[in-house]
Amino acid sequence: MAADIYSPGVVAGRLDAETIAANFADLHPPYDGHEAAVAADRCYFCHDAPCITACPTGIDIPLFIRQIATGAPEAAAKTILSSNILGGMCARVCPTETLCEEACVREAAEGKPVEIGRLQRHATDTLMAAGIHPFERAASTGKRIAVVGAGPAGLACAHRLAMKGHDVDLYDARPKGGGLNEYGIAAYKTVGGFAQAELDWLLKIGGISVHYGAALGRDISLDALRDSHDAVFLGIGLGGVNALRVEGAVTEGVMDAVDFIAALRQSGDKTDIPVGRQVVVIGGGMTAVDAAVQAKLLGAEQVTIAYRRDRAAMSASRYEQDLAASKGVRLMFNAQPEALHGNGAVEGVEFALTQSVDGQLRLTGETRVVPADMVLRAIGQSLDGTPEGIALAGGKIAVTGAGRTSVAGVWAGGDCAAGGDDLTVTAVAEGRDAAEDIHASLLG
Amino acid sequence: MADLTTDFLGIKSPNPFWLASAPPTDKAYNVERAFKAGWGGVVWKTLGEAGPPIVNVNGPRYGAIWGADRRLLGLNNIELITDRPLEVNLREIKQVKRDWPDRAMIVSIMVPCEEQAWKAILPLVEETGADGIELNFGCPHGMSERGMGSAVGQVPEYIEMVARWCKQNTRMPVIVKLTPNITDIRYPARAAMKGGADAVSLINTISSITSVNLDSFSPEPSIDGKGSHGGYCGPAVKPIALNMVAEIARDPETRGLPISGIGGVTTWRDAAEFLALGAGTVQVCTAAMTYGFKIVQEMISGLSQYLDEKEMTLAELTGRAVPNVTDWQYLNLNYVTKARIDQDACIKCGRCYAACEDTSHQAIWMKPGRVFEVNDAECVACNLCVDVCPVEDCITMERLAPGSVDPRTGRVVEAEYGNWTTHPNNPAAKAAE
């Protein structure tokens, strides 16, 4: 008998393939030409525009929107990609509501910003659909640089280095490139195999040799890379997951949200992804929201995000919170996990209720038990397997300037490096800027 | 990236985008900002003769009309020529030209209609190293009351006379800037050519009142309750300017006379249209005043992308549309089209129906369920339904194949070109057979 939303336990195929396909459709369908023209017309072409300042990669947003408005979306794309080579993915996954669109003067004036993210997607999709790669390599410098990690930071760094005429060896531990773009983002934000398509498009610059399945510390070592290359960039992300310290030795039905998300992204029609009937996601970030919403879209009957602080402290934006709520996810605030109930398989999570008083989290003394047959941990990731000799700061690789580590000739950027938000767009900026710094150091 | 380098009268500029003589080109400060932003050249704001500086009003100098979302569609101004001392302008022109030798530096001039006045100023301008001069025969407000600006531009004999004085008294190329406030733009253009001018630039602004305050009953912009007509410019005037440029480009007497196109150029596309109608460069003011100098980046990238896509050089674009501008009498009367409504795209607003039923040819049926269809037996292909339809490409005009019967006239559509000059209804028609 096929499973349905009331089937107990963690099972696959709660919904039929057609329903799942509809549930996982593009969250923001692309603009058609007319919609793009109307949206672009709203931009005021502000002087020294606040949206540019709010973008970690500093895209010239008014210029690209004007280029869309004047019927030149390919030129708009080039403007975007000159600052942010992963502008296509960022258009899909950036929390624009806390970046460019929050800064838009029309957000202040009317509460309705110019839809910058969707316009950016319109431009970049148009260019990529035309198969155009608008950048060319400079004359060869004869320098060879190792980039470890083919996520946003590594890709941005590799592309910029290749453009400057350097040869790049790009390594990644996984069988595919893309990093979190490929493994770590909700499927409905990047449909149609976009992460791989963008990666293939990016590599068209030439001069980048990819080496997948090559993990730092296992297959390659920093010392060897330093010997064989003129410089090394580390964009290795955060491979570890923070532990959930609670009582109870329950393991069945308990998993890391990042693994759940990665499995969803690598699945075809997603009918093979098991999900609980009653799912509890512990955490308050984007990973928690991505996992919870997708659990619901797979057909879980009840999904709860439990966060130990109040709504205002949640790192997922209000937009993301509302998205989760609109899909039927329950948001539970001020609930700190204390114990996993069950005997082998998880049956419930016990929470101590909290209060935020003057910035301090206090227990109220009350507890709640939320029934659960699946628990997803989304309480943050950590650096895993840092090469010896590299100084850390706050659990991440310490950097100065444009990503210089404590080791000469080694740069770092993206989530693994200290400083900056753990966002795709921030990683792109750090990778790009490190590339510029590497270039300047090698040829300076 | 297509090469946008422009050679206009031997004056080189990195692109055809010049700033028109206007407030944005009144000072070295502005012009240097413009050059930094990428503008190919400027026409320095009009210089007057030496002496006490020009006085401007101390109230509003500009009025405007807007779209509902405050998009500026038309701008009107009553500012006069430069109100800074002549020697200050000359000094700054010289310095900017020295610092930016690759950019076009044209100096606009307006002095009284006396040869001595022109003879006095021309050597001073020449001494700055400027690339050329533009004679301001266009401004319709203020200076025209003193016998300058459009007061000269409205009299072809004066245009010819002053152009000749200038050609006789300077080695610099002479561009005559024309006023649109005349009945037929070809006459002043011909006069400029006859006087020896190297080029014309057009259009200057159009006499206008932007609006009337219905509480104070003052025209806008209002100076202490009174208003004076200003010069209208911006996107709203582009169609008027395009026509005037085309008229000069195709006039047998002025064909080949270099033109600098002006009037509502806001995007690369506007510029390309002026170029296609025969302009060698374009001049911009209102768009820069609305959005800042940075817009030139979009113009440069857009025009070069367009040229790349068309595999065309800038020189090949210039004048490309001129042969297609013709007289009504030569339009093909055997080109028969009918409106077609895309039912999938139709949002059922009924504007096409109202327009056709009330004001045109009753050629659209409104059927049950708000379905709108064209009655070919009545459709004269006027295009009004296309123009009022809010959905782009929902209504299109499709040509009837030669050999088919036009249900409106009952006649077979002929394949051959046929125009009014040979039409049987034309009493002056020459015998076709």
C-alpha cells in the first residue's frame, strides 16, 4: 500500500510524483518580457544608489535595470556578472529582502521595493539561454593557482583568476561542483538543474581544470598544493555540523538538516526521499526554513520549526518565516530542546520554554513535548578538517585584508573564513576579492 | 564591443553622445564630471558677448509634466544663456579642452545680429582650442525678445547671413542650431547651408507652457504669479525632432549636410533612431538632468551591443533609415493588412472595441463571453486597436496575401507596388498603361 500523509514513521512517497513536482515548482517564476519592463520602469536610477551599497558584491543595480528597461538584457547581465559571476544563482537565493531590496528607496517610500532579484534573474537567464559567456581571458601569466572548494567562493575566485590569465586547478571533495549551490539550497529556489548549468557556463571562461572527489586532508594536502602552485585559495565551507546536546540516546529518525536538503537536491522526482509524519526542525536559520518547508512539500502532516529565542532573534528573515508559515509550517519560538523521547526511534522532543529578558535567555520552568517521528538538526555548521598551521578566529579561518590567511601564499573566503555573513553573495564577493589580491601579489 | 568612435566635421569623439548646450555644460566642474562619466563631447552652454553678465530669474526656471509614476516626460525651461562672465567661461573651456583632448568641445554662441559682435567673439573662442562652434539660433524664450536665439532662427536670411560671417571669420567648423518653432524646417536648414555652415543641429526647444495653476491662474513655472513661455524638451519632443531631422536628411537641397540630432534622447535606442535618420552625433540634455551623467554608460553599452548584433558600423547606421522616409503619395496602396487579435493573449478589457466602435470603422465584434474579433469586411487596418491595446503584441496587423480578396473592398490584392500617383481616383494621375 502506498504511503500517504498519515502513514506513521519516516517513509518516502507520501505524495504522488505530480503533486511533489507542483509543490517544488519555481518559487518565483521568471518574468516575461513585459513584466520585466514594468518592474524595471519602477527604478528611479538613484544617485550613489543604496541598493549597490547593500549588495555584498556591489552590483551596479540601477545601471543593469536601466539596461533591461532599454531592451538590452544581455548588457544588463554583463553589468551584473562583472561584479558577481554567480549573479544567476544569487538572483534566486539571495535574501534580497534584507539586502538590496531592503535598501531600495521605494521600500522606504511605499513598502514595495523594485524587485531587483527577479530583474537580475531576467537578465542573467536571458544571457545564459543565449549561450553567451561575455568574458575573455587575458594573456597567460604562466601562474598556476589551486582553488580548494568549488562552492560560490571557490568558483568566483577561480573565474576571476582565469580571467586575469592564470591557470587554475579547482578541487572539490564532492562528486559535483557548486558547493552549497548544488547541495545546500531548497530545491524550489533553484529548479531545473540550474546550479550545474551555471557551473558549466562559468567554466566556459577556460583555464580552469576541475578535480572532483578530491578532499583536502584526504586526497590533497595544503603543503603539496603550496609546493605545486603559485598560490592557494581555500573555499572549503563548513563541513561539520554542530552537535545537538540533549538527553536521550535516540538516533533513529534524527538527522542533520543539511543532509536532508542535500538528498532532496540530488534526487530526481523526490518520491524516494523519506520524511516523517510529524517533523520537528530545530534551529532558526535559513537551513531550518529550507528543511522544514521541503518536509512539508514532501507530504509531512505536521512540521514545526522550534527556535530557542524569540522571532526577532531568528536569523531567517521575516520573509522566510512567512514563506514557511504559508506552506503550513508551525513556527515555535522560545523553545529550547532538552530531550529526545523514544525508545530507539524518536517519538517526541521535549522543550524547555524560554523568555528573553534584557537580551538574556531565561527558562520559564515550563516544558512542552512535541510529538515527532523525524527530527532535523539545523543549529549551525562548523569548520571541519582545517589544515594544520592555519590560524583560526572564532572557529573559522582567520583572514586579513582580502582573505589573506596566516600562511603565506594561502587565501581563504566564503563560509570557512571569519567575517561576513554566511551567504552565497558574500562568498562570491570574498572569492572575487581574494582573486584580485592574489593577482596583485603575484604580478605586483 | 563595437567601435563608437565618431568623426563629425573632422571633430573626433570616443562616442557619438554629446551633451547639448544647456545647464549641464555651463561650467568646467560639470563638464569634467561628464567626461569622467564617459560622454563623448559637449556643446558648452551658450556664450554671449562681453559685458555685464546675463541676469536670470530668481524663481523657478523649470516646469515639467510627468507620468503617473512621476516619470519625467517633458521639461520646460526659461533659463537664459550663460550668466557667468565671458572670460571665466573662455578660461575654463581652454583648460577642459587641454585636459580632455580626446573629447569633442563645441562652444555655443549667441551674440547680436551684427557682424562686429561675431567678429569680436570668434577669435576669443578660437583661442581656447575648441573644436567647433554652434550658433544658437534656437532658444525661444527671453533672448528671442532681444532679437537673438529663435528670433534669428525664424528668419532664414538672417541664418544665412550670420553663418556666412562666422565662416568668414573663423577656421572652426560651424554648426547652426535650429529652432523647431517654424513652419518648415527645411528653409532654415537650406539657409544655413547656403551661408556655408558645416552642419546643423536640431531641435532646440519648443515654445511651451507646461500647465496652469488652477488656484492662482498662473502658468507654470510661476514667477510671482506670472509665467512666460519656456522651451520644451525631453522624451515628449522626440517624435517632432525625428521628423525634422529626417526632413533635412532627405531634402534634395540639404542631403548630405551633417546633422547633430537633438530632442528627447534618453536611451541608446533613441540615439540609434536619430542616427538612422541621418544624424552623425546626438546631443542630450533632459535625460542627463533627470538621471545624472551616468546614463551615458547605458547608451554606450546599448548602442555597441546593437551594432554588434547587426554586424554594422556606426557609419553604416547613420542615415540607414533615410531612404525609407518618403512622401505619402509614394506609399504602397496595394499593401493591405487586417488586425488580428490573439485570443490567448487578450485580457478582455474591450478598449479595442470601444476605440473601433466609437471612433473608427466598427470592425471589431464583441461576442458573448467578452470575446473580441475583427470583422475583415470593415477593417481598414488603421492600427488604432493596436495602439490602444494594453497588451503588447496581442493585436497585430497581418498582410493579406497577394491574390486573395479583401472582404472590405471585394478587390483582389495586387502583388505589385502601386501608389497614389497612378491611382485611378487621382485626377492628376499619370496614365499607368
